[in-house]
Amino acid sequence: MVWESVVIALTQLWAHKLRSVLTLLGMLVGVGAVVSIVSISEGLRRTVYSELGKLGGANFLFVAPQQWVQRDGRWVQLADYVPMKMADVERIAACSDRLSMVLPVLSKGAQVRFAKASYEAELQGATPDYGRAWEWQVERGRFLLDRDVAGLRRVCVLGRTAAEEVFGPIDPVGQEVKIDGQRFVVVGVMAERAIFGQDWGNQVMVPVTTAQRRMLGTDEIQGVLAHTVAPTDGPVVIPRILAALRRAHGERAEYRIESGQGILDQVESTILVMKLVSGGIAGISLLVGGIGIMNIMLVSVAERTREIGIRKAVGAKPRILLIQFVLEAVVLSLCGGVLGVLAGVGLGAGISRVIAQYSQQPFPSVVSAGSALLSLGLSSAVGLFFGIYPAVRAARLNPVEALGRE
């Protein structure tokens, strides 16, 4: 009986192709919206987690002094602003054993020159832990050493893009360049690297002490980057960092702390909003699709009144007719759901390719079996719900009246 009902439903679909297609559009749009949004959301999540992992993932913390704060709806400059110095790096490192790495942050634009070539690079005041913190490998030569920092040495490490722009085919290691007019010896070249589509090859790294005293004439730094031992250490470590800084600079000193976990939480919130939007679209579309299915089933009952009357006259029970028409409605909605899943997979793949092309980095479209099965389950539930009323009408038809109708 089940297989017969499925065959009858498919026959009805094929016999009224245009009507069936128009009926299933609502189901197709709803399920397709769910599958495509879920695939793009999961692709976004994986991309952010992957790219953020290159920066330390949920383990990194960035600490910077605040000179301006917002109070009563306007920005106010702090009278007690205290810039950070290298001593603050040591204070933060000593405040907790849950910190695996602490290093200063100091950067500015700089011009790199070799012979007649020049390049506008981003200068980084770095320590030997800089490459390890960002999981950035040296391609040629070496990275900065402790003795470079201690001795304020004029050595530098170039990103690949900066090296190619300034030296071309020449091996930069051992060559002398000018950075903002000062002579430096190139000791290494970093491997190619991009994070969130941004090329890191434009960086030039010099010892942080050299950048401070020989190039900027200051002992200040812009902030501190810290890595925790575990992602869950952030809530414990942050209060200790603030306490250590305020003990040194006063209770009124203000600091901004950004964490990898906070960024991941924002991404999860964004994905949740996307899913809620897709849920709303899907709900409306499924409602429209369900109404369309109910409509086509009522039409089908009206068209097949004599058939129903004959079947009841030869002994078909109302329960049998009820199950048959419910199954027909479920098959109709399930067909729409299958087409919606296929459309959603295609749409998600197309959107991911467009995003990857414009962002210049891979962007996956991930369709899980769970989301596809959930979508098919929803479409079947809609068919079941909206197919009950027409099925009840068919089951309750009086065979004498049904046979008497033209």
C-alpha cells in the first residue's frame, strides 16, 4: 500500500508538471535557503577559526593603553594616560604562570631602499619570539636573536614581498639596505604568508630596542601581545594583567584588552544571526509551500472523487484512503525538499567561490549530512501537517455521493 501510494503521488506530479513545479517552489526556496545559509555559515566558521589559529586562536591577548574613553556619549581624553614600555612586558609575563609567551608590539610605516629600488614597508619592532608567536617560518637565513635585541644591532628580517620588491632575483641575505635612511644588514627572509587575505610579506622586522632608540627615539611601545597556555585561561589571566599594570601606573590607568576568544564569540553571534534570518526565510517559504501542497491535494481529491467512490464501494476502508493521501502529500513535499537541498548545495558552492575570488583565500562551503537530513525532515513534516486535512476529506467522502458526481 505504501509503495502504491508513492507511485500514485509521483504519477500525479508527472501528470501535472507545471502545477507541481509551482507548488514545490515554496518548499524548494525554504529548504534551499536553510542549506545554503548553513553551508556558508559553517564555511565562515572554519575560515575564521583557521585564520585566527595562525594568530594564536583563542589563546592570544592584546593589551594596549587607552588614551581616549567614551563617557556620557562622547570621547574624553584621559589625564592619567601612561604609555606602555618594555618593563610592562616583564610585568605581564610575571603576573601569571598561565602565559606561555609575552612580546611587545611596535610598528610604523618605513621606506626600504636598495640601490635604486625602494618599497614602502611596515616596520615591526620584534623580539626572537615574534615568528614563533605568529607561527611564521623563516625561508632563508635566520630570525632575530637575543643578542640582536640586547646589542641594539642594525639587522633586519624581510617579508617575502618586501624582499622581492627591493632585491628582485638577488639573494637579500647578507645585503645592506636602508630603512628610513639608516643602514641595516638583512639576516633573513620570511616565508610567504597571508592572514584573512592580508599579505604579511610587506613587513620588515628589526630588534625592538633598535626600533625604539635608533629609529624612533623613544622607550615606548604600542601594546603587548600575550599567549595563554590554554584557551580557557583568558578570564583568569586578564584580571591579573590589569592588576599588575595598575599597581605600576595607578588605579586610574585604562587599558584595552582584546582576546581571540572574544573574536570567536563575535563570529558565533554573527553566525547565529545568519541562521535566525535563514530560519525566518525558511519558515515563510515552508508555510507557503505547505499551503500549496494542501491546495494541490484538495484539487487532487476533487479530481479523483469518482475514483475514491469506486474504491470505497469495493471495500476500501477510510483509514487506507487517509494513509494514501497523507503519503501523497509527504512525497510531494519530500520531492520539494530534495530539490531544495540540491539547490542549496549549488547556491552555497557558488557563493563560496565568489567570496574566495574576492577575498583571495579559500572559503569552503560545508554541507553536513545532519543539515541535509534536518531539511528533508522539515519538508516531510510540512507535507504531513498540510496533507492531513485533504486526506481526511477524501476518507470521509460518501461513496454514493462520490459515484454520483461527474
